[in-house]
Amino acid sequence: MQNRLTIILKHIQLLRKVYQYFEQTQSISFFKKLISFKKSLISKQNKISIKKMMKQEDMIIKSKTWKTVYPHYLDSTLSQQEGRRVSKAVGVPNITIMEMAKALEKVKVPVVVEVHKSYPRETMIKGRVKVMLFDESKGLVNPSVPSKKVLYAKICQYVKQLDDRIKNPNGKPHPFKLDQIQKMEEEKKEVPVAQKQEKGKPKKGKK
């Protein structure tokens, strides 16, 4: 996205220089052709896309000071030691970053989704969202969301209302979680076998 924006801006700068040159030399006929070329290069759609990109870049820079929410905070299948920050009743099992993004559309606060970022304690599960709760004057962006606690509860509430969640309330476990579950089950199977082997051994008598 940055490369595309840089290329477009370079084209604009180049056209401005050529524009100034031919304006000074009063080459009107070529100047008219240049104008038509400029219009074709930078159409209304391109102008809109440039504005959008600039807004997105600006939001990404500003979002560094916004509140961070990881899926771990809201996942009811995790323990508090694993990162859960809501009660199990409020939380959503196996919540995903995309579900959080959809829910935040209803919360009506500025959001930046960072799909490549990961929770510090668990780097295998990617994604987090940056949410703007307070504006530059430290006022609430949305008065109905005065704190992180309320924000967490609203995200969970709206995720539970998604069509896919109504069909499957438990969601789909992350592949990494499935691997962990399989390992735990294998370890449970191995423990009784080891205990049986110890019980089968004859006890040594006292000398």
C-alpha cells in the first residue's frame, strides 16, 4: 500500500514540474494534451483511493496510542493465566480476530485490525485490534463505551449475535489449540500406563 501511494505521489510531482515548464514556455497545444493525460492518470477513483490510503496510514500511525485487544482477552476457553480478561459467561469460545472486527463495526469506534501481530505469551495465534476510546482532547469517542471493560463486553455480545456463531456457538478451535489438546490427551493416556508398570513391579523387602 505504501509503495503504491509513493508511486502515485511521484507521478503527481513529475506532472506538476512538466506543467510549470510548459506553462512558462507557453506551449498551449501540448499543454492541453498534458492536461487530458493527467486526467486519465488520476481519475476520480484514483483520487478517492489516495484519500482512503492516506486516511488509513494516518489511522495506523495514531493507533499506536489506542487500546489493544487480543482474542485471548475474550476467549472463554482460556484461563486467566493464559490471558482471559472477562468472565467465562461473558467471553466467547475460540473467538477470532475477524469476528472481533465485525463486532466492532456495531460498536462504532475507530478500529485498526493488525492481523500479523501476536499475543506476547502465545505467538502462534495471530491478530489483534487497536481501538480508539478517547479522542485527542481525551473525550469519549462513543459515550456508550466509557471503559475497556465495557468494550470487551460489547465485542463479546455482538460476536455472539453473528450468524455463524448462532449456528455454531462454540466456534472452531485454532489449529494450534487442536495440537495442544491432542498432546494433552496423549499425555493423559501415557500416565496410567506408567502407573500400571510401577504397580506391577515387585516391592523390595527389607534386608
